[in-house]
Amino acid sequence: MADTLATKTIFALRDRGAAIEEAAALLKSGGICVIPTETVYGLAACAFDTAAVNAIFKAKGRPNDNPLIVHISDTDMLACVAKSTPQAEKLMRAFWPGPLSLVLERMPAVPDEVTAGLHTVAVRMPENDIARDIIAEAGPLAAPSANISGRLSPTTAQHAFEDMCGRVPLIIDGGACKTGVESTVVDARGDVPVILRPGGITPEQIERVCGGVAFTGGAGAGTAPPSPGMKYRHYAPAARVCLLYGNKKEVAKNINTMYYNYSESGGKPVVFCAEDCEPLYAGMHTVSLGSGAEAAQAQLFAAMRSADAKGFSHILFHYDEQMGLAVKNRVEKAAGAAKETV
Ligand code: TXA
Ligand code: MG
């Protein structure tokens, strides 16, 4: 790139004050900056600064019909960004700060560049307190995941550096992301919240709070616009990803066959599975994603990046229900199951 930047990293767990001060000053002066959140690292700009928001799209190579999430640090900030609803109030009380983005009617001050011209805006209050302190200083921040468009979301500052080095002046390192997959995006305008993207908060959790929940593509979908970002191929490692699920024995049989076929033809496959499935793949390269959804989410993106670094040609992914919907959705995208791709 002709306009390559020197990229500085500040380790916020050691120099917290400097990290927050430098990030906020940069953002307030119209710059962009990588910040940690509990889900994935974000590439932030002041939400009301059109030029800075445009710089995010440029740095990521992101299609500009894909809107950004606005991050706030307290509920008072919501009023200048979006119009709340009764269901949104319940969801905010239950899950903020945390991995839940609410799609609401936007306020006119929010630029079209942020919302891709939609009448709605997605808003979230991150749980990560370094992120919240930066927002408290700099004001609401628009921030997509800090990866080059189409690649895996970064769950460490190192991942963000791999993609964003030379494209951003500053990365704030806040350690590994706790949740590891992006926020759940929910349209909270109607009586029943509609999940547009599965994520860190589960449908069951939302249903418990709101008394109902729907999915785009499922019941109640006709009333909600889909999340524009879901049509793009995403979360793609260099290795080819094959997603298999269903009867455990059948899946294991198929994966065994595929593993040997790929190995025979010169490939280097690896099996990703839940901890209790690992014995099904004795003698093969395996990566255990632990037990349950939280463990699988936290490890997924880092494990895929690491498979690329080790030169694996195929990831044979044995999906088990315990891994949860967010993992299934991300692996489907990685496998290229999205109907439209870019
Ligand atoms: O956890 C997260 O959500 C992370 C961290 C950085 O906060 N951010 C993130 O942003 O994943 P991004 O831009 O990679 O994904 C945002 C998703 C996209 O699928 C986008 O289409 C959808 O949210 N979205 C944003 N605004 C929307 C709106 N007004 N209506 C429907 N979907 C929207
Ligand atoms: Mg993203």
C-alpha cells in the first residue's frame, strides 16, 4: 500500500492510563484505532466523524453496504444514537455491558456511512472496561471486527496486528478476548426480538428475558430486515473447512474416510472437535475445542489461525450441539455455506 503507516501497539494491561489516553486522543482527532472488546478486537472511529468512519471501510477493505455497530459506555449515550423500545430496555438490563448488539431506530445525527443508509443502527455496550474507558473519553465509537474483510475475526492483539499492520496507527492490546465470537445482533424494535446474527448471548438467554425470540429466516422473519453482513463469506481461514454434524458415529466414520483420502492425495488435514469426541480420532491431527459453548467460542478463531500457521490444508470440523449456534454459524461461513459470497 502506498500510504503504509507505522503501527504502534500499547499493552493496556501494563500501561492502562497511556493506552486509554492515546487511543481517545487519536480517535477524537479523527483517527482510527484497534481496541480490545470481550468478543473480538474492534477497529474503532468516532461514530459521528464521517471521514474517520470511511477510513475504517478503507482499512478493512469492507463493502460499504455493510453497516457498523456503534459502541457506547453507558446507557445515557444511547439517546444520541438510537431510540429505545420496551424489549430493548429489558435486554439492556439483562445483558449490558456484554456481547449483545441491539438494532434500533437510529437518531438523525448518526451518519449514513455508519448505518449503510438504513433507518436503523446496531448499538452495543462492551463489557471490556478498557473499551468502555476509551469510549467514555472519546464518545460513541463505530467499530467492526479488526480483520481484513472476509478473514477471521481477531481474538488477540497479535491477530489484529497480522491484518492491520501498516493500515492503522495504533493497536491497544488488552489480552485475549474472553468471549471469542462476535456479539449477538438482535432486532429489538418489535414485540419479539429477532436474532439477525447468533453470538455471545444465546437464544435461550434472550427468550428467558423477553418471553420469546425469533430468527431471520425463521418464524417472524418477514418483519425484520436481515443483517446485511450475513450475506458475505466470512471467517475464512486459508485451509478448506468441511463442516459435519449429526449422528456421532456416522460423522466420525465420514471424517475418518475424508482424513485418509486427503492425506493420501498429499493434503494435511486436521480434525476440530469437542473434547469428548477426540477419542474418535486417535492417531490423527486433532484440535479439541474443549467442553461446551463457552470454551468452543473462546478458542475457535485462534485455533483456525493456528491451523493455517501450521500449514493444514483441510479442517474437518465435527460440530456437536454443545458447541452452540454461534460456533455453528461461524464454521458454516468459514466453509463457504453462505448463499452469496464475495
Ligand atoms: O462483537 C461484535 O459485535 C464486534 C465487536 C468489535 O464489537 N463487532 C462486529 O462488527 O462484529 P462487524 O462489523 O464485524 O459485524 C457487525 C454485524 C454485521 O453483520 C452487520 O451487517 C450487522 O452487524 N449490522 C450492523 N448494523 C446493522 C443494522 N442497522 N441492521 C442489521 N444488521 C446490522
Ligand atoms: Mg466482522
